[in-house]
Amino acid sequence: MSLSKTIRNGLLIVTLVTAFLFSAAACGGSSATDDAADATATPELSLDELLSELGGNLAGMETVKFGLVDEYESGAPFFTMSLKSLEGEIKAPASFRMVVKVENPGFGFVEISMLAVGEEAFMKFSEDSPWVSLPLDQVPFNFAGLGPTLRDLLPLMKDTGITGRESIEGDQTIRVEGYVQSEELSNLITTVDSGHRVDLTLWITEDEINLRQLRIDGQIYDDDGPETSRLLSITGIDDPVEIELPDVASGQ
């Protein structure tokens, strides 16, 4: 099995209802103050306007911190091990760092790291192992232009609609649902298998119109179980991120 296929199998690892209610006076009709408030109320955004604004914000982000979990641990194995979680940082235009936590029946929990800056990428198979060079075309995600890639995914969603509002760890969000075909994710996840329906749920913050969470339901790879659900959580946009190439000689 090629390194690209092996890495692929473990990683994956995309009408705004802001209703401001301005009521008239309880018994006496509208006052001049009420009329002024109505005149300056924030207009309700349509679904297209919401996704357009979200796309612009995604394309403009400089850094992002995120986490990913395989909610039912039914996704394709990573080096024959079970994927537990992934944590990562991205810095535009093409730098990233991530740690994948997996479980091996014989060795327990293992951390596998990947890192890239520009045209150079590296990988190591445990915390104490040395960094080894990784061909950039075998990195399973397209980190160059990540924001525009996510933006371009939005208009590919079908049967898209706003389905509710929820609080996600203190952030008020609008939930948007739709679906894509797995091959339509190939600009983001470079080694997906085609022919699978993938349901997407986006939680978009009401205040800044940013992506807070993205649930990806369904098979991305042929080896995924049909019930596979991956949840991507955005923990920071435009927070300070510094990513440097490792000292390969020392393994650090």
C-alpha cells in the first residue's frame, strides 16, 4: 500500500435567522423611538447572503486552530490503528502542524505528527521518533489556500437549508445542512474515494459569521463504515500561530 493510501485512510480528516424583534408600544401603536429602531434594524440575511459572507470570511482567514474526532470510531484505520482525535494549526498560505492520536491494541495510545512549511513536509510516528521527509503531494489535505478551498465547497452543497440555531460552547450559531458527493471534497481531501453521499452540517456563528463546527456524515473513503461521522471544531481563527520546520538532525 502506498504511503499516500495509508495516510489517506486515517485522516481526514465544511436565511440567517437573526430575528431582531422590535415590538410596537403595548397599547398605543408605534412611537417615534420605535420607528427609529425599525429604520435601523439589521436586515435579515438570506441563505445565499449568509453563505456568501461566510465564504468571504473563510477566504480571508490567516490562521486557524482546529480539532477533529471520529465520533463512532468507524472510519478507515490509520496504520491498522483506531483514530481517536486530531488536533492541528494552519497558517496561510501553506503551513500546518497536526498531531493524530491513535490507539494500537498492542502499544496503547500513539501520537503521529505531521508538519509542513511551504514546499517541505515532515512526519514522525511517535513523540520520540525522528522526523522523516514526506513528499508534499502525499499530504492528504490541501493546506495551500485552505480558506478559498472551504469557500468553494459551499456552493457545491445540495438541498441546503437553515435548520435551526444552537449554542456551541457559548457561541450562538446558525445550523445549515446540505450534502455533497465525496469526490467534491477532493480539493480539500486529496485522496477521497468517489461515489459516496456525504451529509454536511455547518454551525456558523451569528456575530462574526465564521465556521464554528462542521460535521461530515458518511463515507469519504471506501473503507469507512457507512455510519462514520467526523466532527471538525474550530477553536481559533486568526489567533497567533508560529510553525517552523523541525531540526531534522536532532529529531526535534
